Amino acid sequence: MFLGHSLAAQQFYVRGEVKDEAGNVLQNVVIKQFKTGYVFRSGASGTFGILAHSQLDTFSFMLDGYHPEKMLVNADNYIRVKLKPAPASASNRFKDRLSSFTKDLGREEQKKWFAGDESYASLLENRFLIARQFPSTGMSLNVDRASYSNIRRFITMNSIVPPDAVRIEEMLNYFNLDYYPPAGDDLFYIKPTLTACPWNPGNQLYYINLSSRKLNLDTLPPSNLVFLIDVSGSMDMPNRLPLLQSAFRLLVNNLRNKDSVSIVVYGGVTGVMLETTSGAEKEKIIKAIDELTPGGSTPGEAGIRLAYTQARRHFIQGGNNRVILATDGDFNVGLKTESELDEMISAQRESGVYLTCLGVGMGNYKDSKIQLLAEKGNGNFAYLDNFKEAEKVLLKEFTQTLYSVADDVYMNVEFNPEYVKEYRLIGFDNKVGALRDASSVVEGGEIGSGFSMIAMFEIEPTELSRGAIRDSIYSGQFANIRLQYRHPGDTTHRYFDRKSNFDYRAYEKLEKCYHFSAAVAQFGSMLRNSPFVKNRTWNDMVEMAQASAGDADLLQKEFVNLTIMARNLYMKGKKRKSQ
């Protein structure tokens, strides 16, 4: 019997509403389904509808300013949830971080974006903005690429990808496309490109390729690394602790004699399993890694505090001081909520210790916790779904992952409304909670050594732009790009400016890497069921991927296979719905 039909036959639909004690509906309440770990949101009328695979399931309901509620739910009953207000001092202390920000775009205008069904999603896709009214927009840059490997895990497991797990900017980061060494003493190189939009021929695509300086491994300062490893009972699976042990062995082989490592674990026991040891003693470090065994609860708070204490105790002035947290994200003892974790990690980042997070075997809800830790810890986040990914992150991309060339990196783009009628930033989507909160801010991210990233905008051109392209008249300024950043360990903000002239190139004449990045962006949009690619089919998607992938690039060939698997998975779902 085909498993998919068996599961479909056993699906239940949990329906209900969330209100406060006065009977007022509560929108955007975070609803966690315990059996899957997925997170949902209440809609504009406070209602929700959630698919479940069993009649009984446990759900929690959380909203800033209210006490959380947890209950066992029977799918046969309509659920009415009442949340009680929390003391004023307990609410609004910790703010969501924005991924992108548009100058002068009011919150009331953005609220129109998540009316109705949109409010179920915790990530809200960026919309088109009028360039004359809102010419300037910006985004937080980092080297995170966890979303792609997490998506790959869902699809290879023949499972629909939760839309909130799709972060297009991280999917593009994954491939490190089209690296250009910065000139002279510059820290960055920026290459803008304007061309046609493959999924909307009437529009244009505007690429901004950013490359960072590649550090010389031999001259890098010494590293003080603390491996913080989750050894709780939930890690007792082949794709969790054993995978992490293999990953750390790879990392140890990259260490130099002047580097040092200590190992902190948390689980059935929390403690320092290996005191600070020179990178020259690789056998001793690997032996300590091999001896780790899972068991017990997950006292994440105690482990994180101990790891930072260890890092500060052996702090190297001018060195690379970093905690590497490896976990499935299941914090169930001590601090659990994102706001509590936020408070603790934000206090630690001031010490000059970076945080790299390696996630394994987790659902979408836990992914959000680890992502938050990396953001607040002045670091980065990778998801390891298999050994090849561990090898990519910790061996091939060693310096990108563990050595920062710039902190607090933020890119601002100001468009010329003479050429741009409307524009839409692809990816860098904000959380609904951050958009609702007038006090939320945008913070820059960490950029590693030798890293290349591509940011993309979909552009609706003006008639002047169309005419200039038709007549091959390329002159004038299209946009102004400004990077704001800090050197590691420095508090001074620095700037890197790049003027982007109006210079249109035909899509078919572009290098293949641009075709491929467009395919990745379209793939992410289709997984999110974006209205901006509604005219594209899954067959179109596969053809686009096949035409753009490099023959000798194994990662790009794997991407093509992933689009084929997704086509089979999503088209099968459409057939069932039509039946």
C-alpha cells in the first residue's frame, strides 16, 4: 500500500479561534503543533485551521503580552482559546529583528500586506514598492545558507516544504556564485547587472553581486574555539550526534598548532569534556569527540552559559574567539522561549565572542530558534542534513564559516525613479511580528572570508527605461549602492559605495551563473507559492534549472535533481486536490 494514500486518509482538520478575556479576537498568535514541531498563526479574525495526522494533538498558543496556553486538542471539537494578559513589565522587552527595511514605508501601509490569509505565515513576502515614493531600501547581509539544506531534507523525505522554511537569500548564499576578488585594499567588490525577468518578461531583474576579500589561511590570527555539543536524548539518531561527530572531526583536521579547542556538552550531564587543547593535539581532540554519547534532557541555557564562560576564560586578544553550537534546537530545560534566548545571547555578544550554529535533524520551529541565536550572537547558521553538507560547511568553506571579515553588514540600494517605476526585493522577507512591532530594528550580519552572494530585485521599468533599451541608449545612473559595516572587533561604522549606471544586458547573453541564480530564486518562490510566479509551472521550473546548471558543478546538478523531485511531489499533491 502506498504510504502517501494511507496518510491522506488519516488526516484531521483542527479548527478554532483565539481571543482575550474580554472577547477581542487576537491575530497572529503563534500556534505550535507538538507532533510535527510546525508553527502556524491565527488569522485576521483570530481563527485558525491546521491539518493533523491524528485526532488528538497538543498545541501551544503564544502572543507577546499574554501568558502562553498549552492544551490537548481533539480534532472533532471546535477549539476556543482564551489568553490572559501578562504583566506589562514582562511584555515587549525583546524585539524581532528585521531582515530588510524601506525608508519612509509606514507600518500602516505594510499592514495591508498581511490582511486575511497572509497572517498565517510568520514570514511575509516583500511586495512591489513605488520607486518615486520609496526610492531607498536596505537589507541585512550574512553568510547563512541553512534554508537550502533544510529544504533539501524535506524534499528528499518526500515531504512538502513549510513556506516559512524557505528563505531565498539563504538559498542563493548556498552556491557562492560568481566570486570576484576585491581590487587593491578594498574589502568588497560589487557588480550590478540589469537584465530581463525570466518569469515575467515585461519586467527586469536587477542583480547585485557582492564578494568579500579572501583571507590567507596561513596568516590568519589564532582561533579560540569552543565546541558546544548537544548530547541530550533527542540527539540519539544517526543524522544527529553521529553526524555532528563526523563534522567536528573534519573541522579538527583544519586546525593549526596556534589554534585551540575546548569541548562543552549539555544533556544528561553539562560540563567541560575537554579543556582548552592545542590544534597540534588532533588525536586527543578527536578521541574526546568520539567518546560523546547521548542521553538525558536538554539544558540549553546551562550549556550556552558555560561555553561562553570557557571562551572568555581563554580569550585571545585580536584572535578569532568563537562558540560553535551544534544541536537539534530542542531546548527543554532552562530558557526555552525565543525572547529568553534573545536576552541571554545579546548580553554575550558584547564580549567579542562569535557564535556559529550548526543545526541537525530539526523541524521548522526549532530552526527559528537556532536562526535567532546566530543572529543575536553576531554569527552564522548552517544546517547539516548529511555528511556531504558537513564537509562543505566545515572543510571546503572553512574560512567563510569561521572567519569574519566584516560585522554588522547592511546594504542600502537607492533607485532612480526615472528608470524604475516599481521594485520588489526577492528574499530578505520579514517576520510578521517584526512588521507589526513599530520598535523593531534592522541589524547587519556577519560576512566571512572569500564569500560571494547575490541579492536580487524584480523591477517594473518606466517608459523611459523601455525606450532606452529599445534604442540601445545606455546612460545615466540606475541606482546607488552603499554598504555599511564594521571591522571585526571595531565599533566604527565604515562605508563602501558603488554607483550603478543604467546598463541593460540581454538575458540570453548573460553568464550562466545569472541564469542559475534566477532559477534558484524562482524555485524558492514556487515553494512559497508566491503570487509573483503564478504563471510558471513545475515543468517550466525543471527546464529552467536544467538549462542553467553547469555540467561540471555537482551542487548545481544536485539542484536540478531537487527540482525534479519537487515537481513530482507538488504535482502529485495538485492531482489529489483536483480529485
